[in-house]
Amino acid sequence: MKANGETNRTVVRWHDEHTLEFVYRGDVTAAEMGRVLAEYRRLRAGRPERFQIVDVEAMNWLDPGSSEVVFELLRDFAAGGGREVVVIVTEANARMRALSLGFRAQVPARVFATRAAALARLASLAGRAD
């Protein structure tokens, strides 16, 4: 990971004061997801995070072994007071996977086909961050 939480395939950064953003591109391996988890933990240390925005529009493939890492990240999110994950995804199978991982981790997840719709959802949640 670069100092700002970015690699060639992934980005992890603060979107706003209560929201961490994840962007995935291309093929994402289990090792890459392990780096994402480590960066996520580093970024959120001592700082309240209420929402996540996850953009997988440009992701081609996610290593099947990554599901447990994603589940661990979502458990951390829930344990830290996370309230909702907003996912940008157009592919039906990926939408189902995102919702099932959220359900398994007991984290409310909403999926949107466009970034604009996802950002509108985040804007509607802004007053509920505290």
C-alpha cells in the first residue's frame, strides 16, 4: 500500500469524517484483500466510522478466498459502531454476494448501480452519523 492507502488495484481512504471508502479495480487477490484489511484497521484506529462506501464497478474478479477477509472487515466495522455499507455494483452476482456478506456479518448493506445513487444515500445518512 502507498502511504495514502492506494495500490494499483485498491484504494482505502476517508471519504468524509464518518465514511471510509474502498475502491477495487481489476483482479483482486486474497493477498491484496489482506493488505486492504490492514490499511482499513490503520485508518480507523481511534476514529469513529459510521458508514462505508464500497465501489466494485471496475473490479473484474475477487479471489474466492477473500470472502473471509471481507467478513472480518465487516465484523470490525460492526464492532466499531458501523451503521451501513453502501455498495456500488452493477453485476447481479456481485450484488448478491455483497448483500449476503453484509447479512452474514449483521451489517446493513445497500447496493446501488451508480456512484451518484450511492452518494445520494450517504448524503441522506449524514445526519445520523452520531
